[in-house]
Amino acid sequence: MKATPSRPLVVLAGVSLRLGDRLVFRDTHWTFARRQHWALVGANESGKTLFAQALAGEIPVAGGEIQYHFGLRDRRWQETPEAAVAQVSFEQQKIVAGNAPSAARWFSLEEEEAATVRQFLSQGNVEEVNPFEVVRRSRQSVKAFARRQRWVVHLLQIAPLLDRRLPSLSTGEMRKTLLARALLRRPQLLILDDPFTGLDATFRAHLKRILEVLMRHRSLHLLLIATHPDELPRGITHMLCVDHCRVVAQGTRSRMLKHPQVRRLFGGTPGRVAVRRLPPAVVTRPTAGKATELVRLEQVTVRYGRRSILKEVDWAVRRGEHWALLGPNGAGKSTLLSLIIGDHPQAYANAVRVFGWQRGSGEDVWRLKRRIGCVSPELHLHFPESQSCLEAVVSGFHDTNGCFHRITPHQRDLARRWLSRLGLAGYAERTLGSLSAGLQRMALLARALVKAPDLLVLDEPCQGLDPAHRARFLRAVESLLRTKASTVIYVTHRPDEIPRGIARVLRLREGRVVRA
């Protein structure tokens, strides 16, 4: 007796999408059936995010039809079926971040205007009700939302974040908040675009368990865009592989994991850095009068009201030393880096010396910045997308968010060399906004490297990169370490992304230096 085929949830019937002046995903056929959960995989610039945006109704369909077969328990879904689709992505984070400068996160901790997580997850905000519109909700509706809100907050362990300002959240904390908001919408299709980005190992494992719980609910279906093979929860039943904005393979999970293209994508490339055992955490205490010290922190404490972010941190970084700065989400890593870079206002109320200069002692801030190369999630979120890749790289010479100086022939030549070295030679004239998030990150990596800085600060530099681009970037950094041209501070939640040559580790937990 034949098994009854599952009813369709979403059907792409001969769909072609319009991207600028060209058509992509031409004549695509795909069926997402009920009780299925899909992983969408592909290299950077393969079209994964574009495909997901089309399902959410954000990309125009130039041919064919996207058919939605959602249940109609909500009037919104009868009027616009895309309302039953919720997604969490880097693009959403950029929208929430707005046009503020990258240092806004640190100044927002002291201001009162930015929305809190509690306000962001309120019923009116989640349901996107116009604040000037009078809406009468039934008492039953209000109670039901409150119950769901308590469940989501408990599930994602975000109760400590509720009274925090949105700009103050780290990348991982913002991902948790956006996922909470998506779940509060009660979607029938949940699209998660690289949801493990910025999460520590503990919460990555927790998120996988959460997704497995969610997938057991018949009313929710998951489409997961993944860049690491270990990010696939057990409940994923099918996989879709895309390349150059076309579907190249689709099928059951077991069959797709054997597909040559998926094996190449998940299996890595030659030169891939293997997982290795890191040295134990060490603390180098500052020593007065040492000319080789690039950074010196003494009893550094950062506090807002009753909340301490850093607590009595001592640390010295000497020329030629290369450090991994490790710790779970919320440990204070990005705050520590912001003190060194000079973006954090409390840098000037602490004993923070960079290149021998005490912060706040009349130092030439921009002169110091020109000796530091930096990549961070904050920089990526706030960097203007209208800049070309070449302009973005050249801006690294002046450490500005965009190119506002005349480009010299020497700067143009060095920028093109780094773009070529990182596999972006053909993208020099394209705007950042036209590239995938992964390739945007590669351009910003070139920006950090172009001036051969004395101090190179790499905060989660491999976020959003596919295995081939990760391997290419790590080889470039390892080559830089061998030349001893720059001293590196490297932050990551994944030990397999730490370049060889980094031999020292500083660990933070709850704002304190730990030796374990």
C-alpha cells in the first residue's frame, strides 16, 4: 500500500526572481511539504538569502508563482500569506541597528531613548500595530500573548536581557532577541539565516535542542540556512543546495549529505585549519617601562548602575604576541576590545594605555586608530552599504566608516592586492550592499589588513563565511603572523577558526579574567 504523500506547504512553480536588471533562479520548481524541515546550503554569493527573502515576499517574482498553503487561523494570513512567514537574518539586524555609528552600542548603555528588549517584544510591537491606531484586544488575546511571551523568554533564556537597550546587545544576544520576536508571531514557516552566528558553544548546543523541540510542533516548519555541518539539528529532513542563484540539488537529508557538491561545501578545502588544543589561559601582568607593550590594562572596571561588565581586568599585550580572547556570550570580550580601540566612553575613566599613550591624556586619537586594524560585528552592522568594495578597503587607511579622502595610486594598488588575495578581485567596483553578508565581511577583513597595522583586532571575523572563504582568510592571517608585521588579538566562539600562530589565551567569564 502506497504511503499518502504529504500535503504541500509552499510550492515554487516555475519561479524566476528579479535582481536588479537580471533574472535569477530561473524556472525554479520546489515543494516544501508539511511535516518536512529543510536546510538551505550553498557557498557565499550562491543566493541563499535571496531565495529566503523571496519566500518571505521581499523579492519580486518575475515569472511563475509562489503558492502558499497555510492554515487560516489568523485573518492576516488570509490577506497576505507571507505574514505567516517569519525570518531571522543579518539583514534584520542591520535594520534594527539603523544608521547610528558603530560606537553607538557603547554610548547607548548610558542613554534612555533607545527601546528595551521588553518593549521590542511587546504585543503591539510584535503585531506591528501603528502607535496612533486604537486597537482593542480581547482579554483572551492579551493573556494568550503573555503566556507565549513567558514561554519564549524561558525557552531562549533571555530574561536577563529584557531591560537592556537594543543597541547594547552583542551579536549573539541580538540573534536571540530576533528569534524570540519571530516565535511570538506564531509563524507557520520560520526561516533562520545562519542563526548560530555569534553564539557561544553552550548556546549553540542549546539552540539546536530548541529547534528540535520546535520542529516537533506540527504547526511550525523550519527552513534553516546553515554554513557549518554541525549546525544541522536532527529534525532536518530535507536539504536544498544552491549555487550561482540556481538550485543544483534537492532531496532527503541522507541522500543530500552524500551529494558531491554538498560534501565539498561541508567537507572544507585544502588548507583548512584543523581543530586544535589551545594552550591554557595565561595572564600577562602589565610591567611599567616596557617599550614592547602595545596595550596595557590595569584594574580595568566597566560598570553601569549595578551591572558590572568588566571587573578589575589586568592584561598586557606585547609586540609579537598573538592572543585569542575567549569567553561565553556576555563575558565582556567586545567591551574589552572597545576600550582598546577607543570607542568606549569608559576607556577614559580607566587605566588603558595603547602604544604607550594613556587614553584621555591628550593623545592623537586618529593617529592611534591608524595603527590599529579592526573587524567586528558592530563595524559590519553599521558600515555604509553604498560604498564600493574598493572604497571600503581604502577607508581602512584612515579608519573611517567610508572613504572620504582622495585615494592615492599606492592605496588603490594595495587595496586591489588585498581584494585579490581574499578572492574578491572581481568585486572591487561593486557596492557592499550588492554582496552577500559573507562577502561583505571579506571586504571588511581586507580593510583591516590593508595598512599592515601594528595591532590587528579581529572580533568574530569568520562570521558568515563559507568553508572556502574561511580557509582563504585564515591562510592570509597565518601568513601575516609569520611575518610578525602585526600583533593580533583574535575573538571567536569556534576553536577551529583560530589561526595557527596564536599561542596565548585570555579567558573572560562574567567580566573577570579566569585561568581555567
